[in-house]
Amino acid sequence: MKHFGFFYFGILVFLVVSCTNTDRPSDSSLSKDTISDLKPTDTLADEETLTTIATEILTTLKAKDYNAFAAYFHPTEGVLFSPYGFIDTTTSKKLTRADFIKLIAEHSTVNWGSYDGTGETINLTGAQYITKFVYNADYLQAEKTAYNQIIGKGNSLNNLAKIYPKHPFIEYYFSGFNKAYQGMDWSSLRLIFKQYQSSYYLVAVVHDQWTT
């Protein structure tokens, strides 16, 4: 009788273990979709992160520390500089870090596009361009700032969404400086970013103002 008791007990243990193993899926039973869902997703840009980076960039510009400014350039794409809200990709200057640092060091003038109204060529050194079309106002103390929103609007076409449709940006805005101009001397600076190897870098600097 003892032998039969052990026999039935063994069968009972086998059935319990079999049911338990059936309820737990093996690694091979996981679908590709399930496995991919378990992988960490890329982190998206958030306002706080980009605001911190943008503030650092503005700090370098205010201090005229152009080597430090160049450190924020996108490593492979460089930075496009647009003197106005309408980004003309055929005439706007695009510079790598090395190009920009060399330009600053040599103090040579280059073509940055055309002046609004006259159509004359914008021939300026790197430092002159930044003074006139980048940090032309103390944007660290901007009257208004916005994340992924356009504040400054004039009578010219703004094609930022078309040229950089998926790129996060921060705008710094002043409504004007002289009451006599009734707002026609407003000024904006837009810093556009792109992710590269889990970090965000500058890919475009767009100045905007009243145009004729």
C-alpha cells in the first residue's frame, strides 16, 4: 500500500508542476512587438531642458565668448544663421563649429544674405553679424519667451515650421524699444534644436524683426 501511496503522490506533483509551467510563457513565446515594447524609448525634448541649454547659449553670446558658443553647434549639421524670420536656405549662412571659430578668428567679412528692403548683400564679420542679427538685444532679459510658439509676427512670411517641422525651439521677444516707433522696432531671437546621441544641439539661429 505504501508503494501505491507514493505512486499517486508522484502523479499529483507532476500535474501541479505541469499546470504551473503552462501558465508562465517562455522567452521564445514573446512576440517581437512585446520585446520591442520592453525596450526604453528615446527621451523627448522638454521645455525645462531646452530652456536651460538656451540660457547657457545666451550667456555665452552676451559675454561674447564665441568659442563657448560654438560648443553648442550640432556636431554634424552645424548651425544655419538667418537674419530674418523667412529662412532663405539658398542664401543663409550655414557654419560648422570649426568654420565659425575660424571666421571669428580671421575677422573676415562674408555674405550672410540680403538686407530687407534694399536687397543689398549683408557683408559682415562673424562678430558684426552676431551683434546685429543675433544678440542685438539683451535676450537674457527678454520681455517674453515661448517654447515652440512664434511670438514676433510682422508682414513677412515665417517659414520656420516648413524648414524645421519637427525641431523644438525657444523664442525670445521684445515688443519694441522706442515708443515713437509704436512697436515697429520689435525684435525676436529663435534658437532651434535637434537631438544628436541623446543630447540637444543648436541647428539654427533665426533673428526676426519688422520688415518692409
